[in-house]
Amino acid sequence: MPPQEKFETTVPNCLSNDNDNVCPSLAPSACETICPSQPPISSKDEKNLDFDDLLPHIGEFGVYQKILFILMIPFACFVAWVYFSQIFITLVPEEHWCRIPELENLTMAQRIALAIPPAAEGEESTKEYSRCTMYAINYTEVLQSGITTANLSWPTEKCRHGWEFNFTDLPYSTVSTELEWVCEKAALPSLAQSVFFVGAIFGGLIFGWIADRYGRIPALVGTNMAGFLAGVATVFATNFWQFSACRFLVGLAFDNCFTMMYILVLEYVGPKWRTFVANMSIALFFTFAACILPWIAYFLADWRMTCIATSVPLVLAIATPWMVPESARWLVSQGQVDKAIGILRKFERINGTKVPENVYKEFKDSCARLQKEEEADRSYSVLDLFRSTRLRNTTILLIVIWMIISLVFDGHVRNVDNLGLNVFVTFTIASATELPADTFLTAVLDRWGRRWLAFGSMVLSGIFSIWASAVSDHMYAASLAIFGRFCVNISYNIGLQYAAEVLPTVVRAQGVALIHIMGYVASIVAPFIVYMAVFSPVLPLLVLGTLGVLGGGLALFLPETLDKDLPQTLQDGEDFGKDQAIWDMPCLMKRAEDEESAMKRSFTRGSIRGSLRASRRGETLRSSMIQRSSIRSHKSMTSPIEVERL
């Protein structure tokens, strides 16, 4: 846990180093009179030297940090491929029909005309023929009699000899076509995807424990090796249960195969570069990996080769211990301060900088004090979030909103196959929306605030999705759905950090972990919402759109965190946002505050606003450190101890 702001023992700094320095030459008693909100000045007050205080000495974004930033590329690719690859190994061509062995010498059109009845009313099919039934006749006798067209009065039955597939638009066989997961078995790919998210829940718990017990590097290597082994094992699956078991094990790797690396890099980057690294690693690396994945599957034209191509690279993570330093914050939490300082000295050498020895000594002393503070926080549990009324309501709201966001995001990701266009092109375009969404969010989030931006993006996502469900033209519907995906990308990134800012420090890590796990639970349902296209192609987008509007409306009941001192204690969490009205908008309030501040400075330099701004800057720094460590991708997902210490 980052140290709280301490006040300097000298009089000139009684306002926590604010640039206005309203008390530069006053005696302590006079300073306390003008600055009544500040604690009494005492020589016993000590300023903890935070880890971020060392970064300017070793370089905030030097050569070594840039190397680590580049090393994020493979891990961003890994998480995108682990997350999305199942879409392309379980695709089913739009055109399929019952296979009739006796008619194999006829053309496709002749087989359909003779053996396949018209589609029943309400049956999922864009074609005129049925996907799941055939005429129950003796085809040998029919051929001998010279009949070439079916009689509609013939009796029908379910497919007895399997199915034929038209691979014109989907140029390869998938596990779904090989194992014939169609008609009454059409829900099996969705069920397998849900099993994947169950694996993700267990993976978060298992590798989170490993990260806390043995370090971030072992957890990073372990989660990627799990993805590698299970991904390759998927190739040998010959039935649904084997395939599902493999996808469960692949799910263990989801998210942590990138998040651990993501956190490590952010830890060693200076605060002013943290926003760039956090957002650009997702916007560039993750987006690139997601966009090329469809074409890997397309050009390999073999679902087994796709599994291998997207799983074998994960084995590269085994080289991580020789290329990526262990988390210095974790080492400090384990009492290994000297080892952490040894890592920082490596940064010195590569960056060409020098840290004075007295700085390291002060850092070691601060670590000893911080360990005592952390010991006090360990007496709290996630249950404390539900003991008081307002904090309980806020926590439940955060859980529900994050579940909706996760459900809508994953639903949009998997619904591309129902948009009626080429799934490879549509998926690429939809994935590319991550780049402008992250860029836009970086530009406006700290100006417009969280609450209204979350409301607007979720509601717009819902409107575009509902609109898309009401449009019959496939091109227009797909375009509107992609706009909905763009908006929910923004919501997803806001939601990732909202809980980390609203929940009190003493239970923040456990609370964020709970909320993200509930997001995984919601994602289990997403494949079945997409499967509703079997009953009507408009249902998935209609449900996703309705949920989006609902989630956006609920976001208005959360407190705004922009420019607010983040809650530290449970009582702070209970009181947080009490003074806010539902219509408060930071972008409008800032202008009024700036005008008020200018007026007050014109009357007196003894305003306490300087101290408030200083305190706010300290909380903003802590907020940035926390919120960036809680990302997916994202889009979710960080181990509890990571969120707390960053």
C-alpha cells in the first residue's frame, strides 16, 4: 500500500509542497492558524520515501523501461489469442444440410433439391432448405425411378448420416464441423466457451496465490505454460468432454498471462509515463494481436494448426526470468529490500543514471515503516464492504455494473458470426475499435470524469445495439453493432478502474478481486446470449442493447471520483460521495472551481486550497497506480495483492 501523504517538518512546506507556498515565512503557530486543516507540525513526522520517489533517480522511462515496454508485445498477443482463438476453431458454416450417402454422386444442388425439405417456420436458416431434417424415403429406389425433385408430401426425419457443409466462406473444417455440433448439438460450442470462463475463475485464484506466495515471475511463467500445454492438447480432443477439459485448462491462463507482465512494467515506469504505457500497450499490442488472429486462422485453414500457432508461442514465457525483473514491490512486501534495491541498481546501469546511497537508505527505512502499516490493514476482509448501508449499496452497484459491462463486451465479441457478413473481416474491424476507444478515453477521462462518461458510453452502446437489431440490411446492422462495440470498449476501460477508486484502501484489493471474479461469472452467460440467434437473429443484439442501457443508468448512482480524495478507511468509503448530486458533472464544476480559486487567491495567499490540491495530487497518483494495475482487457483480473500495492 502506498504511503499516505506526510507533512514536512519545516515551516515552508506546511502545505505539502504546494506551488502556491502560502506560508513561506511564518512561524509554525501562525502557519497552523492560517492552515487550520493541517495537522500540527512535529519533528516526529516523517515523510515516507515511496517507490515512485526512486523512479526519477533511476529514470522514469529510460532504456530499460523501453525494453520492458517492447517485451509486453508477446504477452499482449498471448492474451488476445487465448481469449479469442476459440471463436475461429468452433465456427460453423452458414450452409449445412443432412448428408445422404446414396446421393454422393450428385451435385450439391441436386442433393438438396431431392433430399432436403424446405426450412420450417422459425428455423434458424437464411436459406430455403432445412439444416436439420431430410426426407425419410428410400433414395436408392428414388434414383432408380429417375425422380430429381422432392415431393413435399414425403415424410421427414432428423439427419441420420451426419451433415455436409459448404466451406465457401469458411475455408476450413473446424472442431464443430468435424464433431458435427449443429442442430440439437449447436449449443455445445457455447457451453465449451462457458467452461473456459470457469477455468478463468480458478486461474485467477490459483495464479493469484502463486503470485503472492512465490512472486510475479513464477506466476507469469506458470500461467503461460498452462496455456501452452492446454492449447496444444486441444488438438487431440475427439469429443466434447475432452475439448471442454482442454478449454478449462486454457482458461487458467486467460488474463494472467498478460496482466502479470502488465503490472510489472507499470511498476517500473514513472507516473507521468504510466498512462501512456498502460493505454498504448492495450491499444497497440492487444489490438494488433486481435486483428491478425482471424487471418492466422484463415490462411492456415486448419483448426488444429490454428491451435498450435496460437499456443506454442506461449512457451517463450519460460525465458521471462532472464529478461524481466521480479516485482520490486513484492520483494519489499516479503522483506527482501536488498534484493529490490539490487534490481534498481540494474536499472541504473542500463539507463546510465545514479542513485545516491542516502536515498536507498531512506527507502529502506520507509519500507520498514510501511510494513507495519500493511499489517494493520490485514485485519479487514471483503465482508466489511457489506456492513454499512451506503458502502454496501455502492459495492453491489459496482458488482452489477461490472457484470453487465463484462457480459455486453464479451457478447459483442462473440456475436460477430451472427452479423451476416464475412466473420474474418467483421471481427478485424470490430477489434480495431479498441485503438480509437483507448485513445479517446485517455484524452477525456480526466476531464469529463468517470460517471457520466460511463453512463454515456454504455447507453450509446445499448442504443446502437438495439438499432442494429431493428435493421434488416446486414451491412447497416453490422456497422451499428461495431459502433456498439466501440462504445462498450470505452465502458470496459472505465469500469476496470472505477472500483479501484471508489472502494476504501483497507479493502480495495479484496473488493476489486471480488468484482472481477463476478465479471467472469457474467461472461459465462455471454455465449448463451449469442446462441439465442438460433431462435431469432435479432435477439442477441436486442438483449445486449437492453443490458447496455440498464448498466449506463445504474452508473449514474455511483459517486464521481475525478479530483476527489480517495477513501482510505471504511468510514471514508461510507461517506464518499455524500455531497454529490446525481447531475454533478466535473467538466462543468471545474470551471466554477477555477473561478472561485482565482477569487480566493486575489484576497489571500493563506487559502487552504493549496493544501487540498496537494492532497488531491497525492491521491491522484495513488489512484493512477491502483487503476492501471487493475486492467484485463481489456480488457480484467488482477490479483488482490497487485491492486493494493500498485
